[in-house]
Amino acid sequence: MKPTDEVLAERRARVAKRWELTDEVVVLRAGEPAGWSGTDQHFAFLPHPDVAYLTAVGSPGTTLAFDAAVGEWELFGPRFTPERLVWEQPPTPVGQPLDELEAWLEQRSERKLIELGAGAAMPQALPVPTASDGSEAQDPANAVLRLSAAIALERITKDDAELDDIRQAAAASTAGFEWVYQHAAPGMTEREIQVGMEAQFYAAGAPRVAYDSIVASGPHGAYLHYVYAGDDPLRPATRTVETGDLLLIDAGAQFGGYASDVTRTMVVGADPTDEQEFLWKLVLSAQQQTIDMCRPGMVWKEVHLAAARILGAGLVEMGLLRGDPAELVTEGVVALFFPHGLGHLLGLSVHDITSIPYSREPSDDPLLSQLGPGRVLGPGMVTTVEPGVYFIDALLCDPARRAKFAESVVWERVDELRGFGGIRIEDDVLVTEGDPEVLTAAIDKPIRIG
């Protein structure tokens, strides 16, 4: 559902209030298509998410300007020349012609200009210069970071229009996964399964996928971001699914710029082995328990640690690890098998709000600290919950790690499971005032298909 003008005005008003500017001029740019090196072609364009959030417009060149002195926003959109219209269809005209932006800025040239969005000089580290009187200096990079973080804090909580788009993305994803459950079988290649699934995303109304789909069979499931053509974009290989393989699919449709993000892992064409069934049920249990923790007031880091302890306890029960699960988490042993975070925010980017430095790191800054792992969950947040267990050679065959964890890991048992791949189960979860709402609950979780 495209947001109404009233909804967009409310978003902009909330952002302006957070900014607390006086007479500055702010310009947010959606960006322009990036060209392929050495060709006259371009990568598919997506607007900067801050501009998409505040304008609901996705055309290249779209620019939103804010005059803090009068508290007014002005939207500028591109207009095509007759010559360009021969080759390309025009974007829907919005706001004033983009050509008039320069004159608009010239009228305000004596005031401080802050550039945000595409091309903004976002610092790689939080700048904290001080002036001679001990107060924080007006560093331009610091202004970019703080204003961008203010938009991010508004984007964290989704309004009804945003949730409607995420739900439609989830519905399109459901169609794709249902196709997999009905058609994927031994003898098919990973690529065939990917193409068949994504075709259903598009048939269900999704204009694009939210990210490169992960369709990983057998040992390929041990690569967290295994994608087609990741080995050689010119002549990519694709594996044929074998009977009894684990098939890990991490994929999602996009709608209205908003992403869905779903992972299911299934055994194809055979009943699961004892090890496959035990670990699959362990991951599902960890997911179910931590989804239930996604409630207002919970600290996200604590939800992650709870998942790690559940997985650690299961690995001890299976005979892969020795020791107390909580201590195995603290010592980093469980991370050999669960080496990623439990989940991430979801929205206009599949990994939402990651354009802000320190969004994954703790910070003493009261603004930025709300974007890191110490983030407290609140109503309206949408997060993925995606525990997993993997047998990754790069971690499990490393001599230094094998020596460090000689007492905690039963290496002989682990070596028996090399080539196992991985199991991950992921859903998109809305934090509400009450019970969490699983936005992707309609997508079944079969342990076996085919």
C-alpha cells in the first residue's frame, strides 16, 4: 500500500523534530544508476532507502530538500528531454523539476548545507572532535551521521503502510516456497529450483527479489551466503540435488521497496537421518523459543544469547560438545557451529538500517546506541529470527581452533559430519504490544520434501 500524502507528511515531521535544526538546509538524494565498468549498461537501480521512506518515490535523481528556517520540505523529480524519451519511458513526474534544485539551493547559499542519502560522506568512524571550549565541534561528517541516524530511528518502527508492503512481500514469498515443496526433487539443479521459485515470486506480484536467492544443497549449505554465480559469474556451476541432501533455501520477494526474508531447510527425496532430524528439530526449537521472546522491552542481544545457549545444549546432547552450554557460548565454542547473529531488522533493505556506522556495534552515544546490539525491542519493529547449525570447514578444520577447543569439542564426532552442510530456519517477526506476529507464518516448515 503506497503511503498517503498525510502519512509521508507525518514521517517528515517526525524526522524534522529529531533533527532539531535551526536554519540549516538539508538535501537527500535518491542517487543515480551505477554503470558496469567498460560497458554502456547499468546495474538495476534502487533508491537510497531514506529517500524512499520519506517520499515513496523510487526514480533515479529524486531529491528531497528541507529548509530548517521555515520548516518546509520540497520535492524535486527528474523530467526527460524529448531526445531521451525516444529511448526510455519517463518516470512519473513528482514535485518540482530537478533542474530547479540548483536555483533553490542558490537562494539559500549563505546557510549551512548538509547532504544526505546517496553520495553523502558517511564517516567510517564516529567523529568526536572538540572545540577549544571543550564542546563538540560542528564537524560536517558528524552532522551527516547524526541526521542519518535520526532517520534510521524513525525507520525502525514500521507504520501500517510499511507493514502492508512487507505482508505482500511475504505473500509472494509464500507462493515461491510452495512451488519448491511441490516440485523440488533429486536430479534437479540448484539453479532450476531457484528459477522455478523466483518465477512464482514474480507471478504473485513481486517486482523483484529482495536479495540474491540462496539455494544451497548438500555441502553448499555450509556457506552462509552461497549464491548462484558466486564461483565464476561468467561460467557459474550449479550442483545437482541428490537423494537425502539437505536443501537450504534463503530467499524472499520484495514489494513496494520492502523486503521479506525467509529460510527453510528440507531433506529432499528421503527420510531424514538421525543427525539431520535431531539438528533440524534443535534449530526449530531454538527459533520457536526466541520468537516468543520478541516482545517489548527485550534486549536483542539477550535474545541472541538465548538461541546460542539452546543450540549449545543440543550440541552437547548430540555428543559434539562437552561442558556447560552457557560457558560454551561465552567461550566462543558454540560460534563454531552458529557463527552469525540471530537476526536483523527488516524493511526497505533486507538488512535494514545497516547504512549507519556502528549499527552493529555498541556505542556510548545515546542516539547511536539505539541502533546496536543493545537495542531494546519495541512495538512496530520487524526483525528476522534465524538460528542455524552449520559444519563449516573453514572453521572446523582450522588447526588453531582445533587446538584451542580441544577439550570442548569432540572433534572425532565432528569430523564424521563434515560435508553435512547447514540447517537454518528463518521467519520475519513483528513486535507488537502482545504476542509476536510471525509475518511469514503461512510458509510451511516441512522437514522432508519429494
